[in-house]
Amino acid sequence: QIQLVQSGPELKKPGESVKISCKASGYTFTDYAMHWVKQAPGKGLKWMGWINTYTGKPTYADDFKGRFVFSLEASASTANLQISNLKNEDTATYFCASPGQLGRHWFAYWGQGTLVTVSS
Amino acid sequence: IMLTQSPATLSVTPGESISLSCRASQSISTNLHWYQQKPNESPRVLIKYASQSISGIPSRFSGSGSGTDFTLNINRVEPEDFSVYYCQQSNSWPLTFGSGTKLEIK
């Protein structure tokens, strides 16, 4: 069965960086895209972008260009999200999500979420 | 593409049948998907492509619509259905979600 397992919660100070991982299992990692979704406390879901797990090419939504980097460790079936120069408004739960089908952009599989708290 | 969900909150009694609305700012064909999110859990897909069922999802959940107007129906709400529902479009980039409808117990 397909599973996405994310790294644990993080507590960071403003200006620091954080790297979140999402390890996939149950399928060939390079078959399906990996997307990232942000959910601020008490708020809705916001799509951040996606990474082509076959080519490694990332695509970012406008609000996530600059400080956000999607990367892969394909040999470890892992996708990563790195956020630099953290701000208070980056406090959120970050989800990785996969369509589980080639070329589709809805999300059949989700990680459990990683809470990033930014506080001085 | 903006997705507007209504109502923001819906208070119902278990056993009632309900409809949740999602309206797109421009036509998205049937590229609209519905998710359920319970507190402190990841979202779960309920319906894909406006009306297609998902394996393992109870049959009381159904979807309809095309173009700009979409509906998620829950036939006879069960206690475990009280949560937040989101729609999401995959017609064009960037992918977008609606702001959600919270289904609460009356």
C-alpha cells in the first residue's frame, strides 16, 4: 500500500531554515509527482507547488517563490521541502501529497503533516 | 481560478441529507475534487472529477456538477461526517482549494 511518511515537528526561530522530508513507499517513487500543501493554524489548504519526481524539476506557486525549495533524494524515495529565512507566517502544518496516478493533479495520498512553528 | 465554497459553516442533525456548494471563477469542466479533513488529520479524497467515486469511501457521499457549479451531497449524515470539506480544481495552474465548509452538529 502507498504510504507517505513525513519528518517530525520543528521549532525554529525567525531567520533560521528548516528541511522537511517525505518518504514514499509502496510504489515506484519516480512514477508520480509530489506536491506540497500548506495549512496555517485554523486555516484552509494552500497549494505550494510540485516536483516532477522523474526529472527533478520543481514548480512553485507564486506565493512560494524565493525562500522555498523542493528537492529529491530519489535513491531514498524521499521528497524534501526546505524553507529558508523563516518568518512567523511560515508557522503551519506542511503536507506532502501524491496523486498516485500518472499525470493527475488530485491527491489520493497524503503524508501525516509536519508542524513547523516559528517563534522567537 | 478561485473556488468559493458555501456555506462556510453548516449545522445539521445526524440523519439529515445535505448539499455543499463549490463555485469556480471560470469554467473548469469536471476537474473538481472533494476532500474531507477531520481535526488533526490529513485530508482524505472523497470524490474525483466532480462525480467519480473513490474506492473505500461510503456511498452516502456523491458529487455532481460541471463548468462552474459543483455540489457535494451527503445522504443521511453520520456522526463521523462532522468535519471540514474542501474542493480543489486541477483544470489549470496553479492548483487551488476552496476555503472549506465546516459541517457541525446542531
